[in-house]
Amino acid sequence: MWSTAAGGWSDHAEQLEEGPPGVAGAWMADAIDLQPGDRVLELASGPAGVGLRVAEKVAPEGKVVLSDFAEPMVEGIRRRIAARGLANVEARVLDAEDLDVSDAEFDAVLCRFGYMLTSDPARALSETQRVLVPGGRLALGVWGSAEVNPWLGLPMKTLMDHLGAPPPEPGAPGPCSLGDRERLAELVEGAGFENVTVEELEAEDRFPDADAWWNRTLALAAPFTAALSHLAPESAHELEAKVKASADEYETDDGSLAFPAVVNVASARRPN
């Protein structure tokens, strides 16, 4: 499913860094306190990649490995690495829940909007801890709840209402599954990390109009697009109209949309 969305993620990579993902990425890059020579692994990077921000900080001896579970996502990040001429950055296909990485191979791990999509985030965090050196640093970001992220919550709620479907089971993988900051802290601590800090970042996601919001949702929200593909054309058009109408309260004077957004970020260390 996420492989089919890789093209959309590549097309919007630069735009995403101007919004909430960029806010989260800047916080994460600062939180891991990188030094020249450090080895950095990013999980679930997609074609964007926070790791691109930090490559210069660890150069020339240090390295950055960006990874994703979906090969087309990795192909997208490889193109961006080549375009920037980054000699100390590579991309690999890796499963966050079963990393093909040696113990204590990295000084820092980044994961922006990845753990929330894993089937077992506790296992993924334990794997992260395993591949870090003693004292190694972790920085992560996940979306807050759907209620405080209407840019995403509204399309999903409208879809569920349109289908007459129940809400997802608590803890089921999804964009907002780690929106509870207490649960997030418990998962990180349960994986054996210490010095765990969890914060809430407020941001804003802007779109020129409802059409731009709808089109980006289709390009990036793979579960939403997959569900939409099963609807009859008339039903899909009806859903599109409902989604666009749901954003009326976020319309500004010039006709653009300004959605509030909340990202939960966390930093931690592997014990020495």
C-alpha cells in the first residue's frame, strides 16, 4: 500500500519540509546532538528523510543511512541523495521491527512518522535500542490525535461516516495511533531507554484551497486512497464533496486553508 504512494511522497517531499513534518524534523535533528564522525540511522524515512538535514554535521567520516520498508520509497530517497551529491549518505530497505543491522552499529537513530505505522511499535523500539551504541541517542516524531490534526482527521472521519464503519481499534497501526503522549513515553521506556523526554509541537498546515488539500491527501494518505478506490464513482464524488465541505471552518479570508497540527516528539538514550 505504501509502495503505491511513493510517487506522491517524492513529488511532495520539499513541500512537506515547509510544514509540520519540517518542524518535527528540525526538533529531532537538534535533539540527537550530532558530532562529526557519528553514525546515524533513520527508520521509515520515505523519500523526504530527516537524515538529509544532518549529513553535513557528521561529515566527513560520519555516515547517514536512510531506510524504509517499501523499496519505491527507498528509490525516491536515493534520487534525492544523488541530486544533493551527498557522499556520506546511503539508502537501504529495512524493516523497523526486524532490523538487518548489527548490534551497537549506530550512534543515533531518527524516526519521523514511522513507529505509529508499525504493527508492533514496542518491538520496533526494542530493535532501535539494540542497534544503538551504549549512550546512543534516539529522536522520533509521531502525529498527535486525529482531533488536533484536522487536516488528516477530517478526511478519515468523513470516510468512516460515509461507509458507516466503526473507528479503528485502539492501538491499531495508523497515523494517529501514538497520539497519547503518556503511552508514547511508556513504550520508549519499556524498550529500555532512559532520559525519555516527550514534547508537543504545535504547527500549521496550509493549502491554497480545498482542491489542493484533497489532492495532497490522495497523494500521501495511502490507507485513505486505498479505501477510496473501492467506492463507486458516484460515491467517491459524494465523499470528495463532503471532505471539502468539512474544512469550511479552516478557510481564511483569501480562500486558503489553515489547519492546526500537533506532532508529539520524543528523545531518549540507550543506557551506558
